[in-house]
Amino acid sequence: QYANGKLPEYYHAVNGEVEDDGLNINDDTPLYILALTHHVRATGDVEWLASMYESVRAAADYIVSQVDERGLVFCSAKDPRGGVWAIASWRNIIPSYTINGAVTEINAECVAALREAARLATELGRGNDSARFASFAERIAGAMNTYLINPENGLYYLNIDADGNVHTDVTGDEIFPVMFRICDEETGFRVISRLNAPDFWTSGGLRTASRNDPYYDPSNYSGLLGGVWPGLTWWYAFAAARYHPAFMVRALRSSFEHYAADSKKNSTVPGQFSEWFDGESLTNKGMRLSPWEPPRFLWAVVEGVCGLTLTHGLPCISPLIPEHWTWVGLRRIPYHGGEFSYAAVRQRDGFHIYSTVPVQSESDVHVLEEDVSDQVAIFAEAGVAVALRSKEQAVVLLGNVGSTTANVAMNMAPLLDSTSIYRLRVYDSERQDWEEFGTSQGRELAGLAFSVETQGFRLLEFTRSE
């Protein structure tokens, strides 16, 4: 980090050399604040936050210092070489190409960063900092929605450049104001729907630029003018979850499945996350093993599909799944120095959350302190189980991840005390109702089998009756 608070574009891990490529503002500075915030939310380490706060404050103050008279963060770089010397964007390695001035992507990231900096300041009792950062965040957000929205189509401009020229290019970068919740719901819906159109969409994921763009090039420039980047597809998935959960699932599935589709032709390795695909042939043109695509995928699944939001206190859970999905589950999530597991099931009266720790949710929450999933053996390829237990009760979610109805046998002997009496009831997702099975000894309930419809579940609730 420079003395003025800005983060460099490049850091040499061996000799400590740094380089900013002549950019007065870049994505590294807001992303630093967002990354640090995510770490604090995941670990709950307030002492570490206190030790790092001055660097956060410096970065946030630097962002504020780059706000122009309109209220927009402004990149003044105009190097004629273009590329890294004149692009303030994640798509910064396009030769002779410029994205400078008031850039929608950078402004969205800066709004998100200042909002988080304000929250961190509040947690540390820095009220003046919090108020200042929050005020500038909303000032920039308001300016974005005043100056950076194209009145002809209701979408965001790519940028208003350093010479005042408006760039109306519709690219994958439209996703940033939606992902960081800068826009209103109507605009967000419009962006998600526009990027779902055939000129952007392929069976392998989302193109970085429209097929109709005059600069469209699916094969060159690292795929940044029309290639398919799985990471962009997963940003889209995360942003789409609130508007079109089905689009989210399609986005997550398409790029992941493409890794295993005709690997010889596509130069991919099944299960291995490569970097980007040609926008037409969908062959891999980048690294076969990308370091940044796997975490983006997991982030979109955990914080998108499964609806986990990290906070400074209790985790917040609000699953964002299509109507035909009936359950999701996560196990052993690192959180605040420990870990927790949860399952969310769709019942007739809405979602119910079964968790090993207290959580915030608009759904009904049931806390069973111990994850005992490893004590349940499943004898069906399509069957999965999440099992939680408290002193008086055990709950087992039995889900079907296959494409057809599955007959699933289970061995739960380690889970249940063999001599204790349990009352068993089972929620059937197909019937959308509970079925009572009376009371039995644990040894009699150790081995059970159920027929479970595709994408359905059975929720087994064992309650001690002694």
C-alpha cells in the first residue's frame, strides 16, 4: 500500500517492487477493503481488524480523494498505449484499448468498499469515519444512477471517458452495479435479463462482450472482448440469484459442466477450472488450471445459492434457489474460529433452517448443536445426507441429487442410542407433509430405506420419548 492509501496494481513477492501502471485509481484499492472485510466477517477477529484499520481508513480516504465534482470516482489515465496503462477495469490487458474516466465497474466497487469501511469503522467506535465513508458511498451511488445510466435503454454506460465521451457498450461489466447492489430492483432485473440474451450466452457460460459488439473478438485479447470467462459467469450467477434463481443455476451449471464436455476438443480437464474459452468454439484458450476460478465458483454457490451472508455477529441465511429446488445443505463452514453446518428445506409453510449454531433468518430456525453427518452411511449414488443432533433430538436430511427417483438405504446405527426410545416422524417433500411413525428403540431405527423423488428430500426427525 502506498503512503497515500492507494493499492498498487502489481506487487513483486520476491523483491517487494510495486507498480501502479500510471493509474490514479484502480480496482485493487476498493477490492482490498472488500477482501479485508470478508476476512473479518468470516473470522470474527476484531483485534486483527483494529490492527489493520488504519490501512482500511487510508484506502477509503484515497477513494474519497478521487471523487470529482459530479460525485463520481474518476480515472485520469490517458496513456496512448492503452492496456494496463489506460484501463481501470478487470479487463485491463486489451492492447490499444482504453477504459478511463468515470468507469461504472470501478465506481460500483468503490461504493461497496466505502459502505463496508463505514461498517468496520462503526464496529471499532470510529463514528466520524463511519459517517464520512457512508455519506460518500451514497453520494457516488447517487451520481452513478444520475450520470452513468443510458436513458435510451436503462442500462449502465461502460464509462464516460477522461475526455467526456460516453461509451454505451453493453458488456459483462453491467453486472457490477447489480452485484454490489448499487441499482434499484427494476434496473437490476433489466441488466440480468439483458445479459441472459443469446448474443451473450453460450452453452459454456457468459461472453464478456456481446456478439453484436463492433469490437467483438471471441478468440483474442485474452477473451476480454467476447470470450467466455467462467468467473464472469459466476459473478452473473451471484447477482442473478435475487431476480432469476433459475438463471443463477443455469450460469453455475453451464461453465462447470463445460469443463467435462469433450475435454480433448476443448483442451480442458474434467473437474479442473480453466481460465477462459473462445466465445465461438468454446475451446480453452487460457490457463488449464486457473487460481481464481475455483474460489469464485464456491463463493457464488455458498453466498448465492445457499444464501449465507457473513456478518460481525450471527451468520445470516436466506436460500436463493429456484422453485423446483426443495433443499440445500452446507457442512463444516469455517466461521469465527469454529465451524458450523446447516440444511435448508422447503416445507409447505416455507423454508425451515436446521443449523448447528443460532443464525439470523426470516425462516424458522431449529438449532441442533452437533454435525453428525459422518455417522450416517448412504447406500445410493444419488443420496446425500446432512445429519444434526442435540441432546434430545436428531434430524437427518436425506436428499436426492440424481435425475430420477432413487431408492436410498441408510445405516444410522452410530447416530442413535440402541436402547433409547425415539419418536420418528418424516417430512415427505413430494407429499409436502409429515408422516408419523410412532416410537421404536434406536436399534430398530438404525437401518431405514426411502424412495425419494428427483431433487426431493425426506427429513427424518428422531425425538427421544423417555
